[in-house]
Amino acid sequence: MSACCGPSRAHAMAQAAAPADSSLSAPPPDVSLCPPPADGAPCPPPADGAPCPPPADFAVPVRRSLDVLRGMVAVPGGPFLMGGEDEDAFTADGEGPVREVAVSPFHIDATCVTNAQFAVFVKATGYRTEAELIGWSYVFGSFVPPQARKAVLPGIVPGAPWWRAVSGAYWRAPEGPGTSIGDRRNHPVVHMSWHDAAAYARWAGKRLPTEAEWEKAARGGLVRARFPWGDELTPRGRHRCNIWQGDFPVRNTGGDGFLSTAPVNSYPPNGFGLYNTSGNVWEWCADRFSADWHIADRPQTRVDPVGPPVGGNRVLRGGSYLCHRSYCTRYRVAARTSNTPDSTTGHGGFRCAL
């Protein structure tokens, strides 16, 4: 993942073999390391690689279909134009080419999963997130309050010094020790790894959306628009998403109403009824990431694509409250990035599909 969009734990893993004066943040010494497991497989014995994903051995409750579908919207199947060729796109991300992709009908959450919803999951299962098990997560530096500054681990992320690894930061303490979600129960849950998102989705009787499903849903029926509502960022001077306003990363005016996360149903929904598919928090997709796998015109890439069969990183879509036109325009609906499935940040969340 681009450091502007969020650092990966690979930044910290590199510190284990780096010189003492390295600027990379080191993981706590008790972190066990193992290669990422196959989907659903138990964590293999420790070796060099990513931290072990949390065990997901909880019972999956039997749910009525009406209960599972509550809060979801139906997205019609059929073809749509996926991808983009915007001038401000990042070539390495592989946004293009614009191509016709067909998906089957599906349902997707109208909003990202909230702190309140994730709390129900944790209470029912005793689940501990990857950030909790590893002991730290990445927080935007200016958000770390005085009482949590002692928890900031040494070092910085190269190219993105605003990210700090904070011991004890996780979904219930998003800015580090002494912080809480407080009145943010209807905000998106953050500090979520791909493994955490997949575990919640399985418990909820759902799954993570494929990247193609996510983009079709995010477009809301519009064709080749830059944003879920059209081509103008602030139509009639009205903010339609939660992104950085001002001088990144020094000053955020909060002109859109928020400095950090916003409630998941902020701003008007798109044509399919989805909220906040531009900005607010990055959203995990099911697919492994590749910048070029989708280029070739073949059935696997044009009809219900599920991404490449191999690859270390997973796809993230939507941008976040830290995106700004001067540095990262990945709040465009065609934009994409990726991160390692164990990585967690204060602007990473998810929504589910079915």
C-alpha cells in the first residue's frame, strides 16, 4: 500500500533486520511471525513473514435470511464499465483499462461496519483483533493525545512521517491508550486487518465483496463518473464525502464537518443506497491485489472476477478522511490500493456483501 494511504506491517517487519538507526518502526519483540495462511487454514509454524492472523474458531450462529439482509441493499447484476483512466490516477495501482465487467446480482451493506456492530461480534465470540494480539497499530500522529504519547514506538514510516506505530492502539482505543470510541458507536470500526474483516463477515453470515462488486455498488449506477454522485467533488459547494480539507498533513480545516471518521451514514447515499464509498475509511475487498492481472480480456477477468489466485496483498477501495488532492486522490471511485492482510491503521475498515 502507498504510505500516504496507510503503512503496512511490512514496514515494521523490515526493522527486524534493519540497522539500529533505521527510521522504520519495530514490532514488539514478542510478535510471532509466520507466512500468511491459505484462506481458512490454521496458522503454520513461525517463520519469516507476516504475523499470525487471529484464530477464528468461534461458532457461526444460524441466522434467518431476513436478519442477514437487514441493513443491506440489493445491487442488480449485469455489465458495467469498471476501472478508470483519470489524469490523476496512480499508474502503479492498475486502475485501467476501462473495461466491461459483468457481475451477478448481490447484496452489500449500505454502510461500513460500525463500532457498535463489531462490539456485538466481540461480545458474542470473544474475538481479539490482530492489532490486539500483535500489540500495536498505526495512528495518524497528530491524533495521538498527550496521555498516549509514551506508547508511541520509536521510528517513523519512510515517506509518511505522519504515521506512528502506537502500542495499545486498536478498535476500542483508536488513538492509543486512554482513548475510546466514546460517542463514535455509529462510526466505522477501524484498525481492522483483512483477517479481522473476513472473520466478522463469516460470523455475520456474509463475506467480503469482490473488488468488482464493490466498484459496481460504489458507482451507484453512474457510468464512468469520478465520484459516486458525479464528476464534481463539491456540487453546488456542498461536501459529499469526508476527506482532508486544508494543507495536508499540517492543517485540516474540517470544512466537510469532520477531522477524523464520520458516522457511517453521513452525506447522501449514492444511486444504489450506499453511504460513504468515497472517503471516511478504506474498505477491504476479498481479492488479492495485482496491478495487471485484470488487463487481459478473458472470462476470469470479465465475468464475476474474484482476483488473481495468488498474491500477498489484498485490495482496498474508497479512500479515507486523510485523502487530499495534493497528495492522494484515491477517493475517486475507480481508485484502488492494497495492503498486507495483517496490516491495521486508524483509517481502515470494511463492509460486507452476500
